[in-house]
Amino acid sequence: MDKIKLNYTFNNPNSVEDTAEQLLKLFIEANKQKVDEIIKNAVDDGEKTASHPV
């Protein structure tokens, strides 16, 4: 039996900017725990730098 090749076509009526914004929101939501940890670490590092200048 021959395999059927599927072709998908998506119509995206949004602008490139809107699409990028929606994808960014999706990726952030999917990786929320990692994003929260990265932001927390960046804030902590910034506070350490501000309180202990070199």
C-alpha cells in the first residue's frame, strides 16, 4: 500500500509583527517556569551589582 503524502497550507491573515508577538507569548507560556527563573536570576544579579559596585 502506498503512503499518502499530506500537504498542509495555513492562511495567516495577521501581520508579521502580530504573528511574532503571538508566537512569543505562546513560547513564554509554554516555558513559564524557565522564564520566571531566568527573570528572577537577572533581577537578583542586577541587585547584587547595584549593591556591590566594582
